Amino acid sequence: MLFTDRAEAGRRLAEALRPLAAENPVVLGLPRGGVPVAFEVARVLGTPLDVIVVRKLGVPSRPEVAFGALGEGGVRVISEDIVRRAGVTPARMAEVESAEEDELLRRARAFRGDRPRVPLAGRTAVVVDDGVATGATALAACDVVRGAGARRVVLAVPVAAPDAARRLREAVDELVCLDEPAGFAAVGEWYRDFGQTPDEEVVALLARAAVPESRGTGAGTEVEVEAGGVVLPGELTRAGDGHALVVFAHGSGSSRHSPRNRAVAAALNRAGLGTLLLDLLTGAEDGDRARVFDIGTLAGRLVDTVAWVRQRSPASVGLFGASTGAAAALRAAAEPGAGIGAVVSRGGRPDLAGPVLADVRAPTLLVVGGADGQVLDLNRRAQAELRCENRLEVVPGATHLFEEPGALDRVAALARDWFTTHLTTPGG
């Protein structure tokens, strides 16, 4: 079984876990990669989401091999067999444990902030990860929730190594695993997109789950948008006090479930901005590369989407585009009467908007990673053609997907400030 990304794996896993909804469980994601999966599970089941922080203890000479794990609450799981075979001395074990304990405490504070842990006493706890290779981290997490008083512990993962799954079934009350492939080598090989999950995405998802309504914004609802003669699926979070809404135009190979764009959308929601995460291609079109780069068609659908929003809300509308979606956003903003109040491009390809760049009147912010050399050069050339108010922001050290620590958080802050300035102020 191959998963598109962690969000899609979470939705599939949630369907298998639906019977647990009657138990009013707490869903606990293992950071970082397990949290996007857990977010989808909690959303579908309508249950609280929290994070369970554990740290693998790596063999000093081969850090990718875990000889155990540490969990919150002082839980310590050690594989004596691996310690013996790898020749890890007590002194080196103590060094590794000390360093990982410090990191565990740091991450717990960073992820939760001031929010307390969700109480587990007497409840069913569903521990979720994006996959299991050795099972050491998952085992530590399950021990932690037992120590916190959970009545029943369920481990849920999209994919697991068969040997690890067998061991874990003996340690938990129930294991829910969608696939245990005989040829398992690594978790990432069972995902098309297994990019790193930034800390900022974890924080955003936890905050979004903890506060589904912020400054008047409602929780996201599934919608269908008629645009360009087709029906496009989307997720709408209504505008709050700012009376402004941002439509997301995703890049090639991405969708409304993009974890990076969802993290940015959550930051906008917390600022009182509505969001519409939209797929500009239908399922049948998505595999056609010619469609993905048909900027004219994508832009036309964005224009129709803005009209669809305006028919239902008086909100000012902005566009957030990533990769090829940025080109579609700029081309849409160049259409006379499109009613687009501002544009933000993340790692975009504004050059693909062609000669219409000079016709864009909406204030435009171009955000590019400092280590994304080719795209940065394309953005500089495109900026020279813009005649509207515009700015180019370079995030130092960031690559194309902004996976580096702090990079995505910087993108979200820049987008938030740009949209609040140009969409929610008088005349914006």
C-alpha cells in the first residue's frame, strides 16, 4: 500500500479507527512525522489531539540504529540485545541519554507552549505515528500513556515492519496497522511524499486542533466549488474579525492537503483570516502533467473561485500561491475586475505567468528560500517586470520546501502580515 503523503495516510487510518469514536478517545501524535497523521485521525473522529514526545537512543557509532528510547514522565525503554551486540558501554549510554533527555524537554515545551497535556486518566489513548520500523519509539510512547493513567492503549500506524508489528501487538491493547509489507525496509519507501515535518508544522497543527475557532473563524468545512466547468473540492474556514479570506493555489504534485500550506493557513486563521484550501485540478486531471502546467486554465479557475467566494461572503479576497500555483495566482490577479486584493507567492514560479506580470495590480509578496538558487533568480527577474506594489523576501538558508527549522514559520508570519495589511485595512 502506497500513501501520497502523511495527511492522506491519516485519513485512511481514520476510517479504520472510526469504531473507536464511541469511546471518546484522546489521539496522541508522535512528533514530528506522526502529528500530521494524527491530526487527520483526530479531525475525522472528532476527538482531542495532543502530542506524545519520545526520543530514540541511537548507537553512538550508528545513530540511525536505536538501542532504546526515552519518553515523558521518566519512561526508559532499552533493548539489551542491541546494547550488547553494538558494544555500547554504560558511559556512552549515559551520554546519549543525557543529551536526548534535554531535547525531549525542549521539544515538549516547544510543541505545547503553555497548553497543558490532555488528561488521559481513565480514557482510551490512540498513539499515532507515520510508520514503525523497529518499534522502540512507539513502545516508549505507549508506556508513557499507560503511566499517565490511560485505561486502554491503541497504537495506530499506516505501515509497519512485520516483526515490529508482532512485538507491538504483545505490548498494547490493540494495534491498528493498514499494511505490514513483507519487503519492508524503511517507512519512507511507502510514501510518495515523505519530506521532513518541520517543528512549525507540528505547532500549527496542535494549535489548530486545540482552538478550532479563533477570533470568529469557524472550523474548516468541506465544500465544492464550481469553476471552469468542473467541480473542485476544497476546505473552507470562514473569515473572522478581519473580514478577509485567502484562497490557496497549490503547486504541481500537491493538493489542498499539503502540510506546508495547511500550516500557513492555520497561522492565517489564528490572525482572523479565512482560508480556502482548494484543488485546482480534478482527480482525473491530476495525473496529467500538461494540465499541471496549464497556467491559463488554473488561473481561470482561480478567477471563478474568487467569484464563488464573493457570492457567499463580503470578505476581501487574497491569493496564496506555491510553485506553479503562484503563476496561476498572478495571472488571475492580472485579469481586469478579478477582485483580488493581494497575492503571496511561496517558492513560486512567477515567471510562468508570462507577459501579464506587468498587468498585475494586486500588492504582491514573493517569498523565496535563500538556498533555492534557481527559483530565487527567476523571482528576481519576475519582480523586475511587476508594476504593482511588491516586495521580495528571502528566507536565509531555506530550500524550496522551507523544511529547515524556523523557515515555514517565517513564511507564515510574512504572509499573515502582508494579507492583514492589504486585505483588512481601509482601502485594502
